[in-house]
Amino acid sequence: MSKETMEQIRAAETEANRLIADAEACAEQMKADAVAAGRERFDAAEKELVKKTETALKNARKDAEKSTAKEYENAGRDADEIADAAERRKAEAIAVVIGGLEAKCR
């Protein structure tokens, strides 16, 4: 093989090695870019999900507070009705108790 052919082969090998190195560097950069873009998308999606979750929790708390207030109001109304009924029957109960005691005492 001639010296010129050997030099051409070495030059071709050098060029091939350079092309391979360039391709590997490009692939690494593409991978890094893809990972960074994926992280950005993930972070954005996570922030959006957190925001939606916070809003849903806030709304759920408001609904629960309204429901609780309504239940307290209903329970208070029921308690007032029971107290009123008891008060109305109080005199009757006293009369029954006193009447029973009077009957025992006779």
C-alpha cells in the first residue's frame, strides 16, 4: 500500500472519529434538551394540578362550612321546638305529679 493511500485511510479514520464524536455530542445535547423540556412540562403540570387541587379544597371547605352552618341552624330550630313543647307540657306534668302525690297522701 502506498504512503498516500495510508495517509488517506488515516485521514478518513480521523474524519470518521470526528463525525462520531460530533454525533455523540449532538445526541447528548438532544437528550439533555429533552430532559429539560420534560422537567419544564412536569413542573408546569404539577403547578397547575396543585392550583386546581387548592381551588377544589377551598370550594369544598366553603361547601362544608355552609352545610355545617345549615345543620347547626336546623339543630337549633329542632332544639327550640323540643324546648317549647316541653315548656307547654311542663304545667301538665306538674299537675300529674302533684295529683299523684295528693292521691297517695289521702
